[in-house]
Amino acid sequence: MNAVVEVEDGILVDIEVSPKSKKFEIAGYNEWREKIQIRIRSVPQKGKANKEITREFSNLTKSPVEIVAGPKSQHKTLKIYNISKNEFSDILKNILSDEP
């Protein structure tokens, strides 16, 4: 999965965001764009969507999260601190295997 790159103090994760969903969810991996697809409840106004993304990924990984690229785009890069690519992959596999 090319959407996740390990860096010195964590990982960088490329995501593609679809706003105004019924719930927050990680929908899968877009192989063509090489991004993890997520759906969020918030609308992209006044930073609401970005706050939801960082909060949800922080809850998911139990680590600090920040948006390092694309704050006003549907295509974003997150930096998740203190986690390895393997740990993050395991979290994703558990989430995606739980969904029907």
C-alpha cells in the first residue's frame, strides 16, 4: 500500500475525503490514486472536516495526528506520530475486515 510511508517519528498517510456521509468510516484503498478513502460526517467549512479527520484518526490510532498537506483539498496527507506502518496496517485490516 503506497498510501502509507514511514518517517522518523511516525507515518505519513495519503487520504481521499468524501464529506457529508452518514458516519465516519474508512471505506477502503483506491489503488489507482494510491490513497485511503474515508467518509466523514462534517461539511468542509471552517475547518470542521479537518477537525473530524484528526480527531477520528487520533482515536483510532491512540496517537497525535496532524494534517501536513491539503488542508483545503479532498486529497490530504496526515502525519500520525509514534506509530509504525505495520501497526497502522494492522488497524486498517481490523477495520476493513469488520465491515460487511
